[in-house]
Amino acid sequence: MSQRPKKKKGTTIPLNEFKFDPSDLDLKLTRSLITVFDGYQIYRCFDLTFMDKRMSKGEVPRGFIKQWPTVKGVLHKFAAVGPKVQNVETYLRNRQIIAFLALALLTISAPLLVVGWILRIDWIVAINIPLALIAVFSVFTSAITNAWFNRKVAWAVFEYTEGDPSLNRKEKEFLHEWTQGLIYHAARIMRKEDIDYKKKRTKFYNDDYKGVEVLQVPKGLRKHYTMHILTERVR
């Protein structure tokens, strides 16, 4: 009698065979994954190492660990689009160079400023104001250029993907379905644990879900929706 070969740990399951099941997840991780899955649909590709750290600490249910390689594979398809877009790699490289130079200036000026103030070294004290300005300038420059290049990358990827609506269409459908499942799961947890949903705001990038209430829309520096996940049962 032949036996079906067991799936190896860490291998992906074909999407037509895969069933997403968040039932073992706690509320905190559920809400984090809602933001991640929802954001990836519009190519806001978050760093996924937070899941690896959680798994290494034993903070992820074993059942979901088995699902994660397949989920991560879908997310990686979205993340892989960025480097293909014209000028994106140049923007990222320039951002990295400026961030490195700013960090180097801060690394040099800040310790000198502290040492000069503690030890009262005359030549350092004499230039303490320029050193302080350099330290502040380094932090400010790094923050501003990082935001500026991130915005350039986001618009470049947006325009590229808008020009090809079929790109990752099936994966977007899966992510939307999984996000909706997570919303329902979060609502069940809050009902079961008698948690006031009004105290749990969640960040979204799309507003086409059931069982949510929009509190804030994207505006100014805020690029996301802020919503409540409603605990009433959705029919």
C-alpha cells in the first residue's frame, strides 16, 4: 500500500491546495498581519523578519508556522516587483549612501562633543557648537532623505503596477481573502475575551472590507486608514 509523501517542514503548498487558517493566532499578531497583508496588496512591502523573530521565540502557533512558507511566498512576489521598476534600485542605492554618510558624521561628531564636554578639552570645547550642529544635521538629513527616497520608490512602483492591472492579480485576491479572514478572527477574539473594540485601532491601506469602521482616512503625512474592527457578527 503506497503512502502519500509527507510535506517537508518549510516547504510551500500550492495555492490551489492551500487553506489559510488563522484560528490559533492571538489578537496582537492577527492585527499585525492584517496591516501587512493589506499593505502588500498595494506593494507596501514590510520587512517580514518580525515573523522569524516571533517564531524563534516560540510566539507563533505551530499550525501557522506550517502555513507561513506559502504565505511568505505570496508576499515575496509583491516585494520582487520593486527592483524590476526603472530607477528604483538607483533610488535605494542613493538612500543608502546618504544614510551611511549621515551616520558617519553623527558617529564622529557626537562622541567628540560628549568627550569634550566631560573632559573639558579646549580645542573640542571651542568647536562644540559646530559639532552639535553637525550631529543634528546628520539626524535630520537622514530622516528627510529616507522619507523622500521612500516616496520616490513608492510612486515609481505604483505607476509601474497601475500600468499592468493583471500583475499578481490572483495573489491580490488571496491576500484580500486572507485579510478578511483575519478581520473576522480578530472580531471573534475580542468577542470571546470581552475586549472593547474601540480601544483597538488597526492600520489599513484599503477600505474594501466587511466588519470595519473607518476612523481616519489617508491625509497629509498619514498614508493609511485607521479603523476599528467591529465585534458585531457580519451577515
